[in-house]
Amino acid sequence: MIVSWNQLTDYVRLDAPVEVLTERLALTGLNHESTEEVGGDLAIDLEVTSNRSDCLGHIGVAREISVVFGKPLRVPSPAPRTAGEPVETLAAVTVEAPDLCHRFTARVVTGVKVGESPWWLRKRLETLGVRPVSNVVDVTNYVMFECGQPLHAYDLDRLEGRRLVVRKARLGEKLTAINAREYALDPETLVIADAARAVGVAGVMGGLDTEVGPGTSNVLIEAAGFDAMSIRKTARALGLFSPASFRFERPIDPEIVDWASRRTAELILELCPDAVLHPGVIDVAAPAAPRAPIVLRLAQIPRVLGIEVEPAEVRRILEALGLKVLEADDRAIEVAPPSWRADLEREIDLIEEVARIHGYEKIVEDRPIPVASAPRGRRERVESTVRDALTALGLDEAVTFSLVEDALAAPVSAEGADLPPLRVSHSSRKRENALRRGLVPSLLAVRRHNETRGVADARVFEIADVYLPRGDGALPDEPARLAIAAGLDFRGLKGIVEALLRRLLIAEPLSARPAELPLFASGRSAELWLGETLLGWMGEVDAEVARTHDLRNACSAAELDLGALLDKARTVARYSPLASQPAVVRDLSLVLDRGVSWAEIEAVVRDHAGDSFRAAHYLDTFRGGDLGDDRQSVHFGLTFRRDDRTLTGEEVDAAVNAVVDACSRKLGAILRS
């Protein structure tokens, strides 16, 4: 927001050097970007945060200066003279979308002589970097930069039926804006129309056909309030941005609308002495919801800030900022926030106002503040454990963007793959505008980035949300996921997942069920299950996918449902004594059909190995040789132990024989000699 030093002096006395002024404003939240001299004036560029839309005009900045330096604020009270017929006989306004336009006002000025603006007006606009156009248009711009309320002037005689209709655009409707470009309007776009066609994009830009020009003599002045989200969507959808849309995308003071309209009319009459402002105003407004008062407990100020602020000073600051004191005693102050401060909603907001005006520099740095630390939530504790475990296993955490290009938006499973990814429409996101449906592609991009810089095997993980479309305009599912990518084979990566589960004290066995997944090589991917809960997916990245991502080295990847880990993890370790009896390990090699998976073998083993069974360990698979094309030999180990005594060889032999017998009956296995 650029403000003119000379214009600020119209509203508040400036008797401090500009360096002192900008430094003090920066300490209260209006950061100073630069100051430039422009033809005898100073153009001061201030950074206005999105919650302080009241400072998007000179009066708002002057109000801050008046509070900070204790100077009186002078705000004009426009009272333009009127004459002639009532405005209702010359124009009409209809609002068909009251949910998107909560107020619309119109005034009519006739007998206007459009020409060049006087020197003072041109100079003020040039200081702000605005090109002067004509006296009427320049007045609307001047008032917008004065108070923050955008306005628009129409050539009344060019409006069909001399009426304005606030409605949504019709299917296929187009508009040529005052920048001489034609725009196709979406049916959700709010437009200002006359009796025949759209004449402006509401809150963004007016139309070329009805703009004020040299031949204009009758002017309709629009001042309105629109839904901020609607204006934001429209501006981004059309790629059309303006000082008006910048302001309408933020909360606008609802009580400044009529003031801005009267101020504009008054200045037009000043520049066009023969013009006539017709009595009355067309004001179509929805009733505004009352704002709840805010109670500030005085004891909260030293608790939060660490310093005492006298109650009288607190009240002075609040009243200077425009808050109306409703009740006050020695314990609390109840206030009503002013219309221009939509950001003031809670007690802590008032404490911040007191702090910034009283002076942050007065807060003692070494004063202890009694802050009680809140206990960490379950998700925070589990995520911390996940990070510790994976870092200990040699992985590094990556943080990547949720908005990606199409090549990185693919899901790791078929879930959500039948619908296109959600997209954002913004001028800054022409390529990377898709919300990703999986994390693995982003980690493959991280590996590629590291490969190009000499790191052949970047072992990385990421915890983030993914966005799965649901169709029918519904909001997407946003599950949290944990993804891992490393230059390991399937078994190596599965070992990392198993180690993570042990660190999270998850007792349920992990099983891998073969599955064909789009990012992984055929026959080299699987679904991961914890009992009957789907944990996620993993596999060796397909060679074609690797080439698409320009990866030089093979790798495997996994994507796990963080919600499943949250449900299964134990955040408090429980003591169990170390085994006092020795374990007995036996190896088996079973010949089975090629279609039998290790998960099936392991399930049979667990069901029939007896009470002393502790674990089954897959070792390897042999195919070929004298086994033929349809058979395989699976080699695995069995661990047995009892807690109360040492097992005998006969007991272990009996358990092994039970396993072999069960595998023979259920899976058609033959013990390989």
C-alpha cells in the first residue's frame, strides 16, 4: 500500500521526520518497504497484512498515526448539495444474489462535464503510481485510495433501461472489460448487468461499453459490498486483478460504503460546478449481523505480555483505536469493536492491540512469563517416534509441496485414480496446480534432485496429507500419509517398515499381499496389512516410471496410512522381562506351487506351530532346476521358545512335523530333502 505524505497531512498532523514515522509504524505492524520522492511528495510503501484491510486507504493509515503519536484525526464529513428529481426516478437497482452482494448503493449526478483532472488530483494519483484518466474516473480512484472502499462510475445513458442488476453470469455470457480484453464468464461469476447484458465483473473491473468517456454527461456512482471469497475466486479464474479486487478480497468496512459514495459525489460536484446530484440514494442492503462485544480481563495483560499496563492506559488505547467501551471496572473492560476492524474478535486480539500501541520495546526480555506447556497430542507423539525411528535407520525427512505438476499427482494405489486431481486456478500456478493424490512421486523427484548433485541413494521419507477427489463437488478426503523411498530392494524396504512397527510397539503381524500397483513393477508390489487393517502399499519402482522421473538408480518406495499407525501404535512402553530360556531355530524348505505366497505359508505356520512358536523368518525362494516351471522351493526359519523351561528336541520336532503336515494338507507342500 503506497500512501502520499502530503495526503496524510490532510487527516493528521505530521510533525515527525518520515524516518521516525515509518519506524514507529513498522513497530506497530505496518512494515516499511520503501520511501521515494515523487515531484515534491513522498510515496511511502507500507506492507499491510491481510487482516488489516482498514489500512488499505489513507484514512486507515492516518488513524494508526493518530493513535501512535497521540494526534487528533480529521476525517471529512461529505455533505454534497442535491437538486432536481429524486434518484429513484432516474435509475433502478436489483440485487438477485444477496448472498454475494450484501450492499449496493447508487447515486446519480447529471450535467457532468468530463475532462482533465485539476493538478492537485493528478499529482496525488501520480504519487501513488496511478495514471490519471479523467476527472470523474480519477475521483473514484482517489476516494478508493482515501478510504479503502472501491467505487465505479457508469455512463448512465449507456445502461440499458437505466438500471443495474447484480446477478450471476448467464451461460456463455462474455464481457469486454475496460482494459479492452474480452472475458468468458463462468455461471458462478457475479456480474453487474443492465437490463440487457453484463456491464462489469462485480468487485473486479467495469465494462468497456458503459465506461465514463468524453461524451458522458450523466453518471451513476456505484459503491457496494461483495462476498470476499466470490471476488477472490473470480479474479483468479479470469486472471484479472485490480486495486478494487485486492480490497474486495478482504473485509471491507460495511459502514464506509455510503460515506465513500457521498465523498465521490461531493468531489465530482467540486470539479464540475454545473453538475447536479439528485436527492436520495438507492441502497439495497441485507441486515448486518450484530458483532458480539469483547471482554478484556485486565489480569490477562501481565500474564500474556509479562508487564503491567495501567488500566487507564489500556482504556485510552482501546478508545483511540475506535473501540467503544460498554462497561468497565477494575477487573475487566467490555468493548464493541469498530466497523473497520473486522479482525478484532477475541480477548487476545485486544491484548495484541494494547501491546503494539503501548510499545513492544517496553516488554522486558528477561521477565519470566508463566506459560504452562500443553501435553503433546497422540498424533504429535506418534509422528515424533516415526521421525526418530526412520532417522535412526539412516533416512532423511523431506518436505515437498502439495501443489505439483501432473506427473507428480498420481496416487500410489487405485484409490482416487478414477478421478482427476483437484486443481487451483491462480496466475502464480500455471504448471504446478494439481493437489497430489500420493506422496511417492514427490519423493522420486527428491531422489532425482539428489542424483543430479552426486547423491546416488537418497533415502528419504515424508509425512503429509494427500487429497483424494470424491466427485459431485464434495470436499476431498485428506488422509495423512507416511511415504518412504530408498535404493533398496523389496525385502530391504520391508525391513525398514517392520523396524518402524517394532519402534511403535505394534504387536500385530505385518503381512504383504501381492497387488498390481501403477507405480511399481509387475510382480514386485504388495499391499501391507496389519491383521485386517490395510496399512499401505509398497514395491519396487517400475523401470518405465523411473525413466519418466529421470531416475538413474533403481529404488523401492512405500506409502503408509498414518491413521492406521495412529490407531495401532502404543505410545507408552510396557516392561517385559528378557527371555530366560534359550531359543531353538529350525530351517525348512518346502516345495510348493509357484502361486503360493509367503503370506499364505506364514499364516498356516502360525496356526499350527503350537504354543512354543515365536516367529517365522523368510529366507529365500528357489525356482528352476529340477523343480519345473510350476514349482518353487521356499526356505524359511522357525523359532521356538518357552518361558518356563528349556524345550526338548522331541518337542521341537513335533512342532516342526505339525507345520510340515499342515502345509502339506492345506498348501500341497512337500518337504525338500
